[in-house]
Amino acid sequence: MIDATKFIAAATFSEGDPWEILSKGKPVRKALPLGAVITLAATGSEMNERAVISRVSTQQKLNFMSPFVFPQFAILDPQVTYSLPARQTANGVVDSFIHVVEQYLTYPVNAKVQDYFAESLMKVIVEEGSKVLEHPYDYDIRANLMWAATNALNSWIGQGVPQDWSSHRIGYALTAQFGLDHAQTLAVILPGVISYMRKEKEEKILRMGAVIFGVTEGSCEERVEKTIRAMEEFFHRMGLQTRLCDYQITEQDLDKLVEPIKEMGWQLGEHGNITWEVAREILMLRL
């Protein structure tokens, strides 16, 4: 709802086809002011300049960013989230966790403030997320998750560090073409990205494994594998599946899934080396 409002606020002053804001990166010069009342702790859209929009008629899901759509205010009341279905609560936990991961799990640049901040957010999300489904009316759990979700994507932890949003970009097609929830797509794809890019990300994978999941024993390769498994187990505890086959998606669907990456010419990852061909190989790992 917040992202849709951001698009409407920007489209109001856009000449021509407003979809070009998303499809062609048409600049936003002005937007209506907007505010946000949070009903789901997940996207962080209440404190950032981003929006992601799905278009059912064309099976597209694209994003745009503009400082003009940064909310003027946001109201965060954890009690509002008590009534959420378990599925959406779990989606929010996984979504916010992966927002942190994609700003953290790249290569080290000695950004200690960002690293420690990101690690503290991941710890909170894993600890509180593991409890929230059994204790949906616990104010403190809901409050910690809500504030963590906001901080996960308000640009603070991303300052001065490389970022990798490939899981999000690859996952867009799963939502647009197969109707999967956003968090469901991320839970499937992120383990594949980490596994495929393990050499580039190894140092930070090992650090995350030790700090977040307590993985400290074994060779580097063994600890990488254990960290990926621990992450998947966390997603499973939240009730999310981690394989494409869990959603009846097969190898025959992969060419269509990577078509948006090919059409948009996206080169994803912190090094820009995840092309549509590489994305297809990553998806192959998740069948």
C-alpha cells in the first residue's frame, strides 16, 4: 500500500505514461506528500525513498527510487500487527532479514559501524522472529521486529558499503509470473545466490555464520555449507519453503523467469557479474 501510494504520488506529476518511471527510469521531478501508518513490519518503505510495483497485465515487477517519495511521517504501532495472519508475519520477518543480508553479505571494506549494526539487526530478527509465531500478542517481540524492519532498509546500514540486491531482482519474476509472496521468492533464491557466489562472499559468509548462527567448527567450505543450511532452517521455522519445486516450478519455467533480467539489461551483484545467464544457473540450484 505504501509503495502504491509512492507511485501514485510520483505519477500525479508525470507527463506521458507513468509506467516509464519504472520501466525506463524516467526521472521523478515532483511528488505529492505522503505519510505512512505501518500495519506490517517488513519492507521498511515507511522510512525510505523506494517503491516496488507489480503490473498484472504484463507480469512485470519493477522498482524506482526518488527522494520526493520519502514519507513525511510514519506511525509505528506494534499492536496493529497483532491481528496479522501468521503467513504475513513470517513473510515480514524473512523479508526484513534478507534486506539486511543483501547490504551485508558482499566483501569486507572494514566498515565496522555498518557491519556491527547489520549483525545486531540480523540477531534481533532471528531471535524475535523465531518467537513471534508462538507469541503473536507479545508487544516487545512485535516492537523489536517492527523497529528492526525499519532500520533494515532506511539506508543507514548501507552507507559506504557494497550491496547485492540480486536475490530481490531475480525474485521479482517469481512474484509477477507465479504469484509468490515477495518473502517466499527471497527464501528460495538467496541460498542459491550465496552458494553460487560463495568464493566472492566467503569471508562475510563465515563471519555471518559465526556471529548469527554460531557456526564456528569445520573447514571454510564446511562452515559455508553449515551457514547456508542454518539460514534455510530459519526460513523453514518461519514456515517458508526454500526450493522452486515446492511451488511446482520446473526447469521449463526458468527461461521465462530470467527474461526480465535480459530485457532490462541488468547486471546484478556487488561486482555486476550476475547476468541473466548466471541468474538461470542460480535458479537451477534451487529446483
